[in-house]
Amino acid sequence: ILPETDSTNNYLTQLCNEQQSAVREFTTVIAERQTAGKGQRGNSWESEDCRNITFSFVLYPTFIEARRQFILSQIVSLSIKEELDQWTEGISIKWPNDIYWNEKKICGILIENDLSGHHIGRSISGIGVNINQDVFRSNAPNPISLKQITGKDHDRYLILANIMKRVKEYYTLLQADPSNNAADIITERYVRSLFRRNGFHRYADADGEFLACLLRVEPDGRFILKDQTGKERGYLFKEVQY
């Protein structure tokens, strides 16, 4: 537990680089104050001091091929979604791995993988979950905290411990099953948990807006939609917007 750091991902990456084999799998770094929290594509993450949980943990998933690295994103997002389900209704995963309550964002995830040949040598997941923050002051469009939803404070470290237990259970399940059966179970749960899972919704890609329904998510993370003409459309991260 750090009183302050720029980014828990940066801190844990440096720790792993300096101490290497001494940093065990599931080592977790938590910051009470994060001065430069990292979001996707260089975005920042707002978090009031000592009110939320901002943390990173390391895995060494050498049994996972690089082309299947999206399964780690599914494990992490499912673990957080299923823990928050214990405290409120309306939680979903907005592809690829934002956690939403209804139409508002309660959690962001940034996963940084280092490849070793055709497999993943090291994976560091950085996570910010809005727990007890009362007011958001950044220009982020739609943040919300668990306290704003439920009207009461929550034990941040209990929620963190439960998230990590869930991550470990999913990870152990995947590690113990050399076939794709475990991955299929995880992917099925992930797809069932997705934001706007049912019905037609408005999306936009490089060619403009369209209505489509969600068909599936491929093992590489590709998001497959079906538009109103029946045409399938596949997208990687940032190629389509809600």
C-alpha cells in the first residue's frame, strides 16, 4: 500500500524490472493517492485521495498465447463486474473492459502485456474503481461511484480483496485447463455480461452511424455486430463507438 505514486502500473512495472523473480504472481500495489493515473490511449483517471481503489497486480501467464491475450481482459473485467454485482444491480461490461452502472462508468481497466515469443511473459493490470467518491470534477463525461449509487460508504479493501479472489479463481481455472473449455466458459460469461447485450443500438464507425445488435466477441477481442440489413461487422478496439 503506497501513500502516493504517479501510477500503480508504472510503480509495479519498475518493481518487476528491478527485482524480476522476487516479485511473485498476484503481487498487488495499491495507491491512496495517484498523481498520474493511466487510462486507455494516454487518458488520465480521476480518483479522490483515500476514497476509491486504484491498484495494479502482476501475472506471468506464459501458458497463454499472445493471440489469446484478450482472455486476460475478460477475466479481470468479469471479476470486477461480479464483485460489484454483490453491492448493486445494473452493472455491465462495456466492451472491451470498462465497467458500467447503467449508462455511467464506475471502473476503468488498463492491461499492459509483455510478450515472450508467441506467449505472454508478464501482464500488469491497472484498475481504478470508484467506491466512495461524492463529486467528480474532471471533464470525464459520465463517472459514478458505488456510494453515489447506494447512498452509503463501502469498505474499499474488502471489495479489493474479493476482486482479487475472483481473479485468482478465474486464472487458476484457465491455467488448469490446457484445452479451450475454460476459455469458452469465461467468454460465455463475459458476453452475457456485456453492456447493451440485447436488441439494436446505435453505433458509429469510420463510415458513420448505424443500428446493430451484438452477435459475439471473438477470441482476439474482435467485436462482432449485425446491422439491420443482416450484415456482420467486425471491429477491434477503438474502431467502433457506442
